[in-house]
Amino acid sequence: MQLGTRWNAGGEPPARLSADVVATIRQVEASHLDATPLPRWTLTWLEGRPVAELDDGATVTIVTTDAAGTPVVRIED
């Protein structure tokens, strides 16, 4: 695992993320932008793949990629 970074929902994601992952992050966070305070993304890297987690206090939404590089969204309660 490689340490990454944190940023607020609606903020600028790290430039290292692919355009497809950024588009998926934007879709996920669209429903969180009225929250106060804004939830924060946590980005780590596992086996070279991004693992972006958005914790809104009730659920954790995870955006990662499959082996082909296609974004995958998972929600954990």
C-alpha cells in the first residue's frame, strides 16, 4: 500500500488519477456537496491501483479500478 492524500469533496482530485476515475469521483460526490462539513476523500494506492474513500459519517463510498482500469464503486455501511 502506498500513502496518498486527502481532499474535500468538490475539491481538485490529485492529478495522478485517470480521467475516468475523476469522472466517477465527481458523480459520487455530487450528492454530498450540500453536507456540512464537506466529507473528505482519502486516496491510497494498493498494488498500483487507486483506492479513493469518501466517508460521510453514515457510509463509506470507495472508488477504485478493476484489472482493466475501469472505475468500480463500492458502498460500505
